[in-house]
Amino acid sequence: MIKAIVGANWGDEGKGKITDVLSEDSDIIVRFQGGSNAGHTIKNDYGKFALHMLPSGVFYRHTTSVLGNGVALNIPFLIKEINALIEGGVPAPKVLVSDRAHIVMPYHILLDEYEEERLAGKSFGSTKSGIAPCYSDKYAKIGFQVNELFMAEAALREKLENVCTLKNIMIENLYHKPALKVDELYHTMMEYKEMIKPYVANTSVFLQEAIKEGKNILLEGQLGALKDTDHGIYPMVTSSSTLAAFGAVGAGIPPYEIKKVTTVVKAYSSAVGAGAFVSEIFDEEADELRRRGGDGGEFGATTGRPRRVGWFDAVATRYGCQMQGTTEVALTVIDPLGYLDEIPICIGYEINGEEHQEFPNTTYLYQAKPVLKKLPGWKSDVTGIRTWEALPKACQEYVNEIERQIGFPITLVSNGPGREDIIKREPLL
């Protein structure tokens, strides 16, 4: 069976932990989109790790981790991440990389940096990982797939010369930076070839065979529905589709094989980077939630930047769950909220004097003001509780209200950073 694990919001929902938990019963975990521009923080028996390229189920000996064709592949970063796990005492993972995945080239990272520098205060808040330039080249048909590392030298050099001609016009005349050199890039690609050679496979064939054999497969998405290129808060989005539906494309499997979609939802809101964020809070109120939030506070796993935080947004979350095709919800980081006397949640948007329940396009989103409903807090630490019945009644009601507001069944509640900090719940819906 194939299950997708995806985010409902802006990313940072805790997908890494949920993938880690569910991977115990899985054979294969697939990253189907995104690159090293966002991280999943995992805390388990081996320690605490921030994964960026590898799927979050990589810690189990029995699993195979696949980076699908939809990934923007930073080869040196991937190898460094694999080595870091091994050095941290994790058994050497079995990793397969699609021969059709697109390579993040050195000039993609440079162009990302140059453009952020040019835009200055009006930038998109990029992590400068080269993701947008990589995907841009993919769709302009001037990118490099992994299999092209193994093509004849003359053909590879010819393509590099064409790319350098195009890129250098921009680099020299718009950014006023040093030109790219074909020989240097060719040498780099040969280094990439040796790095990635042990992992390259036709992963689509591998997954098709696994489906025939009845293997359990997890598709792991990066970021959340509100960062999707088409359906998110455009243009403050990522450069690939974050939706479960794209899992079929990004992994190379039939869409009808995805039987379940576990959408990860955070018990409050957080986001890294710019863009509309209706339920955002500020100043001391935000600092307190940020300090208490997550495992060690609300700071980006990739950038270290302080995350923007806010109250739970039912409008955005309901929309995100709808876009993902949710069959069940995993609600995460309920534990940091135990200090509050009362907890607001956003149940509607006021736009031009009218209350709306549907998530609008970006033009109207920037005009929206939150309509808040306040629930009583439980004023206690719920970390370590293992059953639903043992949670304080106010905490149970907070979860119940979120379920009623979003209209999707919550089956898992995460109440701490550890693998064991998870509560199974019978949904009301």
C-alpha cells in the first residue's frame, strides 16, 4: 500500500517526526519533490538530526530511501548528509536516487544568491539553495538529469557550452559577476558522477516492482500545501508541487496507487520566510510561543531563522487538507501550548467587512483579518502522556474543536519531540 505524508500549511508542521514514526511499518520511503531548502528535524534513539535531502524514514535498517525524479538533487549535500548519519552512529542507509532527478548545479546556488542580493528588501526570502533556478532550468529544458552525468564527454561539453552562453549573459550584465567556465563545470560534474554513482537507479521501475510485491511505501512531501506553486500563497511559494497528487509524478508511480494521505497539521501556526500569514502574532506574545515551541524553539532547520508564529488557522488548514486529499490528520506540537490561560484559534477571515470561511487567493489574502475564537487552556505539561483519555479535558476539547473546524479526522496527536511521544485517537468525524 502507498501512503503519502504531506503538510497542510506553510511547512514546519512536523512531517519528519510523523514519517519517522510511520516508517517502522514501511518498506520504502520516497522523497518526491523539493531539495535541500527545507529540513525535517528528527529526534530518536540515535539522537537529534536535521534532514534536508534524505527521507525521514532513513533511520530504520529495513527501509530503502528513494529520492525520486521530482527532487532537486544537491549531490554534495546528499553525500554529506549520508556521511553525517553514519558518523552519528546510524547504520549506513540503503539509498536509491532516480536517474531522472534534476541536479542542483553550482551556478543555480550562485544565481539564487545573486537574485536575492539584487532584490534586497523585496526578496522572496529564499534559502539560497538553488532550488528555484534548478526547477526553472528543468522546465526551460536546459537542466541536467542525473543520467546525463554518464553521457559522452563531447555531448556533455556541448550542452554545458550552451548553458554557459545563456547564463553568462545574465551573470555578467545583470549581476556583474564572474562568468561561468565550461572546463570548471565539467570537472565538477565528473566529481558529482563519482559521488552519486553508487546510488543511481531507475527508481520508477524499482517502485513499480515493489507495488507488485505488495510493499508498504511512504511518499514524503516537503513544505506544505500553502507553499505549493499553483495552490499556495503565490509568489511566496516553493518551486515544486507540495501536494500528495504530485507524489505520483515525482516518484514515477500510478496515481491510483496512493490509497491514504496523512496530512500533518500543527496545533498552532508557524512559517519561515515572507508571505501572507493571517493569524500571525507579534512582539512578546510571539517571542514566548516561539521560545516554547517545537523542540528547542521555532527556528528553521535549514536556515536557523526565527519562524513567524501565530494561532491555529482553521481556514488555511481546512483548505490545505482539501488540496492534499486528506484521509487522516496527524496533529503535532500540542505540548508547547500548556502555558496559556486561553488559546485563540482563527475560525474565519474578515475581508472588506465580510466574514469568509474559504481560503482566498493571494490578492485578497493580504486584506484578511483573523476572526478568533478563544478556548480555555489546560495549564499543564502534557509531554509524556501516552493515551487520549489521560490528556486534560481542555486539551482534548482543543483537539476536538480543531477537528470540527477543519472537517477531517485527527487520528494521531503528537505531544513531544520523541518518536514515542505520540497518541492514537479515535476521531469524532
